[in-house]
Amino acid sequence: MSEAALKKETPKLGRGLEALIPKNYFASGKTVINIPVSEIVPNPYQPRGHFDQEALDHLSKSIKNHGLAQPVLVRRVKNGYELIAGERRFRACQMAGMDKVPAIVREMTDRDSLKIALIENLDREDLNPIEEAKGYQRLLEEFEINHQELGDMFNKSRSAVTNTLRLLRLPQQIQDALEAGEISEGHARSLLAFDDENQMLHQLQQIKSEGLNVRELEQVVADHKQQKSKEAGTQLALFQDLETVLSNRYEARFKIKGNSNKGKIEIRYTSPNQFEQICQALNIS
């Protein structure tokens, strides 16, 4: 197959992946070899947890009729080859009953293998948001890069990367619902506005039972914030009154922080006499 034909058939790859795969791999037919399917093992760094069965069936039929347009990328391991990029194509080849698959063999480290596997998958548009977030998180941990560098790698803003990573703060039940398509990414982002996990899970059930769309959920969030602000104002006024009463009674400065459920009381004294009065009031000898 000519270089022009390969370019036409090859889907968009991340810039990082193009840099790791020299163009001469695609330019010369000598670098593409047919490897027995039985000698290839999956990539342990594969970030994708779900493969759409209908899409795999469609690709498998296409491969049966027209062959595999783009070879997979592998590296040599002790007992054969390890898949680096192209697991979807590899699975479709298995489904098509192929004994061998065309592959490019590349010698690389574990770090390079991880990076290519993640970049290839994250550059696709059909990863669900949680898979994408987990892929970003692994790149951050394995390669010690920051959010801006990660955004540059995938041509996204730093804030877009940060917002995607925030989805991993959601309770596991909500992450599972997002992966399963039971709620949208917009729903998930709105649920992050609730501080309490129980509130998040309660709203998840509301979304499922009442069919709340994102706009309706955003209104629920707005109402919640407004109510919370009112409660905070009421509590602040109450605490200020209590601080005044306590300060006057014990001739020391009292500061109350928190809400009616939990918080702390700070007592400041400026003389041994104040300290002694406070200890007596608390029955401390």
C-alpha cells in the first residue's frame, strides 16, 4: 500500500503519537510484517474499559471484505509480541477469524508503551468521560506532567483537562452511571456542586426516577446554593450573638467557626487572670 493510501485510511492521531512513530514505518512495506494472532498479547496499559460490540461487528465485517487498512503497533516481549496501539482493530481481526495480522514492530520501553496506548485512545472521540479522566490521571502520575502540558498534548485548554479530572471526585456509583450512559457528563459536572456525597447520590436517584435534564438539575443546584447561603447567613448572625455573650461573660475573646452540625470554638485570653476565669468556668483545675 502506498504512503498516500495509508495516510488516507489512517484516522487522526495525537501529535504525541505521531512523534513516537517515525513516518518511515508507514513509508516502507518492509517494516510491516504479518504476525500470528496467537503470539500477540493485549496491552496492560489499555485505558479503554468498554468496546462497543456493534462497532466491532461492523469493523470485523469490513476487515473480512477489504482487509486491515492500518497495521497494529506491537513490541517484542519474552514470549511473542505485546500490543501497543490498535486493540480495537486487533479484536476485530480476531472476530473475523484472521490467523495473522499486519503489524509494525517497534522496540520501546514500558513508559513509551504506556504513553502511546493512552494517547491513541484519548485522541479518539468515543472514550467515555470517566475513561478519559482516568487516562489523563495516569499520564499525570506516570510522566509527572502538569495540566497545561497535558492540555497541550491533546490540543485542549488547561481548564478543560482540569474539569475532566474533577469527575474522578464523584462517588463510584455516579461514575458507574456516567460510564453506563445513564447520566450525561453535564449531569455529572452539576452533581459536583453538592458538597455532601449523600446529596449527590440522592440527586442521582432523582435524575433517574424523574428524568431530570441538565438544565433542570442546574436549577436544583442553584436553589440548593441559595438555601445554603440563607442558612449560612442565619448561622453567622446567631454565632455573632453567642460570641458577644460569651466574650462579655468571661472577659475573653470567643470565636465560633462552622455550622449547627459541626465546628469549633476558639477562646483567646490576654492575661493569667482571664485564663484562670476560663478554667474555673470549665471546671478545670
